[in-house]
Amino acid sequence: MDKTEITTVIREHLADFLECGVDIFQQKGLVFHVVGSRAEAYQKPFFQVISMENAIIAAVSSSVLKEAERLLTGKSREEIFECPLLYGQSVYFIPDVKQSRRKEVLPEYTYRMLEGEELLELQGVKGFDNSLMFDADGNTGTYIVFYAERDGEIAGLAGASIESERVWEIGVDVKEKYRKGGLASVLVNHLMYSILDKNMVPIYCSASSNTASQATAFRAGFQPCWVSTYKNILDGSSGYDEMVRRLYSE
């Protein structure tokens, strides 16, 4: 799978999420797009900005379109992402298929790959919130994992969830005493190639403030593809929600 095919899959993945055509990513500069059922599912005002290639897409519910246009029109990319109604930015990575290679495993660990129902073996395992979590009924959104063991315990685990028909998202956790040795990037790299072997596109997400996670992505063979805000002040979930509402009311 080459970069062109990967990028095509990502465009289709995001277009499905935004309920729009893939041609939106061919536009340049700021584009406003009103989402329909996606906003209704949230049951609160939807306001998200995605930057990919030359397009900056402001996806909004109809109720906040005029306010979004007032705030964002004429602003630079950096100013758009500083909009006070938005908070939290995630950087999404795709495989750098031209430059990356399958990494050598670290010999001090033993490794296992589990998929599907095999993950039930890991029920009760804790401490891997980014890569594997079970709910009270024993269900997990993770579909495949690659993990390393040492001295009878799981030292680190990379897991991937199925986000759409051809896109799987990887997360990774390494216990503190096993960090700084490159284990995280080894786990992510091998899981990335296992997913590519299935003709699926693995993605990796990191908060813009988490430089350690971004470094893991680069060392594992990923490259940045798009940036997305992941929250908006309008849904009341921000820790600064009360302060912002007070400022707007003055």
C-alpha cells in the first residue's frame, strides 16, 4: 500500500465522519460545512475544525454556523485553531511507507499478538488505558494487540480499535519502569505493519501537547497527516467552561 492509497482511504474516512464528499479536501483555505445526523447524535452544538492538506474545514451544526463564520472568516490557520470556542488539538499520523521499516524487537522481552476473541485472555489486566480497556460487561473496543512481557508481567501493550471500514487506530501504554528503552515505538511499529498486512490503514493519534507520544509515532514509522480539534466549549465539557461563559456574558 503506497501513500496515495493511504491518503485516499483517510479522505474517505474523514468524509464519512463529516458527512461530506471527499472533494472538500481539494479546496484551499477555510471551508464551512454543516453536519447533519452527526450533530444530532451529540445532542449539543457541534463545532470542530480539521486541517488536512490545503483545506481547513470548520464542521458545525446549523445552530452555530453564523457564529463560526463570524469568528473564523479572515483568520489565519493558527488563529482559527485559537478560537475561544474550541479546545484540545490532536495530531493524527499515518504510516510513512517510503521511509519506515519493521524494527528489530528488543531481546529482553517476549512478545505476543492477540486478535478478536483472543483478547478475552487479557480481561482483568489494568494500566493500559490508551490501548486496552474492558467495560463492566467484559467488552472492549480494541480488536488487536501486540504486547511485550518481562519477568512474568506485561511491560507494554499496543492495541488498535476499528474506526471505520479500513481505518484502525493504534494506542500504546508502557509501564513506567520499562520506559525510555524504545519499547513503545517497537510495539507500535510491529502493530502498524500487522495492520498494513491486512490491507487496513493504521493511524496514530497524539495530543498536540504530548511530545513524548509524538516522538513515539515518528520512531515507529508514522508521519503527520491531519490535525483536528476534539472538543468545543459549547458542550460544557471543558474545565474552563464556567470561566468562558462568564467572560462572554460580561
